[in-house]
Amino acid sequence: METTDFERELVAAQDELTRIAYRLTEDKEKANNLVEKLNEYHKQPFMMHTSGFKYHEIADKLNIPISTIKSRIFLRRHILK
């Protein structure tokens, strides 16, 4: 049975999606490994922010000034780039 152009394009698209998914998974694993290496002092605000907490919520929960929260999250982002 002959493969149509559409079928070839579909297979190529599926292959590309698989490669993208692999890269995203790999990048996520690298990011998680880096975050795990951070000490708890700096890690907690960053993890809370990536979990959806707003700056003011993190500051209230940890009883830390919001400016400190912002700087810690900024530094963690910078390290992870």
C-alpha cells in the first residue's frame, strides 16, 4: 500500500512532537535538579511562586518582606537560565 503525502506529513509531525516532548521533559528534569540543589532558605519562595502563589501571599506565609521574596525569586530564575 502506498503512503500518501498526508500520511508522511502526519508521521513527520508526530516525530517532531515526540522530540519536543522529550526536550521539554529533559529541561524540566534539569530545572528540578537545579532547584533541589538550592538551599531551603532560597528554594521555598521560588517553589511557592512556581506553584501559583503570589508574591504577597508568599511574604505573608513566610513572614518575610515582599522585596526579599521578589529578590530571591529573581535570583533563582537567573540561576536556572
